[in-house]
Amino acid sequence: MIRFLHRYDLDIVLHICGDTRATIGMMPETGADLLSIDRIDIRDAVAGAGSSCRIVGSYDTSAILLSDPATIEREVAAMVAAGRECPKGFVAATGCEVPVDTPPENVRAFVRAAKQAGLNQDYGRRRT
């Protein structure tokens, strides 16, 4: 399927829920361009697959639901700093879907922190 979609010049995201530390090194074999991770530390994802794929994730969805904005901002900044080490690039995101009851101020804190951390670290440059 991924080869088929690549014929249309699409970037393909592979998302696998849960702890994928044992399989992260094999995930690029699927041909996916981006790996969306869930319950795995960014550093483990970068070490396992960052030389082959861009990494997407992996802020804990329960944390965005239950934490306060200041905590979210601090944790997202640390996540972006770790993701910056990915040779193929990094996209700050939650590990899975944001719970419907998440306070809007928590979502705003996530977006604000991801943008600010990216700007502070000159993350806007394109990676090869």
C-alpha cells in the first residue's frame, strides 16, 4: 500500500499505538516517510529509526488532558529539544488523539510551547 501511495508523491505516516521500542528499528522497512509514535520516548525513536524516517509524537494524551498549561509547556519544550536530534526531522504531536474533554487552554499551551521551542532552537530549517 505504501509503495502504491508513493506513486502519487504522497508522504506516508505510519502510526502504531503503544510501546514500540522493540519494533521501532523495523518500522522504516515499511517504506513510511514519517513514524507516528505513542508510548515511546523521543530519544528511543530517534535512536531506532531517526536516520531513516521523520518522527512524529509523542506527548502523552493523558498528560494533555490532566496537566496544567505550565507543565505542558515545560514538557513539550523538552520533547521538542529531544526531537531536534532526529536527522530526518521531527513533528511535535500527541502520541495519539487528543481526548475530547481536554481543556482548550491545554491544547493552546501545547501549540504555543511547540512553536516557541521550535523557534528558539532554529528548528525551522529543512533537514535532509
